[in-house]
Amino acid sequence: MKAISGKDFAKLLEKKGWELRRVSGSHHIYVKEGTPVRLSVPIHGNKPLKIGLLKHFMKVAGIRENEL
């Protein structure tokens, strides 16, 4: 799986229709109309997200690996 930073993943979420609701410290909170889920994406510069966290975010957001 390709490593991706929180900043780049946040851009991908916005392309997929997720909306930045608020920022809490270094975490950006994203929501999407019609889903009860909130995603709290850590934005720590260009530091890549851990693989387990990235897989969880992808599953919840409905993003496939080839879309990274």
C-alpha cells in the first residue's frame, strides 16, 4: 500500500465530497452528508499516516486503494 500523508488524504476526502467541519489542534474533522460518520484526520506536516489508520479511513470513506 502506498504511503500517504494526512494532508494529501484530506485533499482526497474533499474530492470525494467530504466537508471539513472544524479543526481541533492538528486534527481536521470531516463529515459527509447522509453518513453518521466523522473522520478525524491527523495533519502532521508531510508525515505519512500509519497503515492501519489509513486502511480504516479508506474503509469508512469508501475509498479504494487504486484511488490513492
